[in-house]
Amino acid sequence: MKINVIGLPLLLVALLGLAGCATPSVVTLQNGTQYLTKDLPNTTNKDGFYEFVDIAGKHIKIRADDVSTIKSD
């Protein structure tokens, strides 16, 4: 019984913490194509590409010149 009383609040705190980590965003390309992402695109690449995972779980790599805007949702 004590495990349920202690474990449930800890589980809820862990789930809320994980939910707060993701920052969904919309990546719009120059041609009007939009991608909904699970998190902000990785912009630390020195090769001039943005990398992100869309909401379907597909890994996408796009040239920075092709990106028009990135807005957090």
C-alpha cells in the first residue's frame, strides 16, 4: 500500500517533466511546404542543414537556405 501512495505521485511528476521537454514547432520552407516537428530543429550543424523529426517519426534533413521560418507551436 505504501508503494502505491509514494509511487503514484513520483510517476506523475516524471511524466509531467518529460512532457515539458518537447517543443513542437512548424518548419516552413521557401516553397510553402510545412513540417510539424516533435521538437525544435537541430541548428548546430556546420554543413548548413537543419535536422529534425516530424510528428510521424521521420528523420528529415533540409538545407538551411530552403527554410523560410521556424515557429514554436
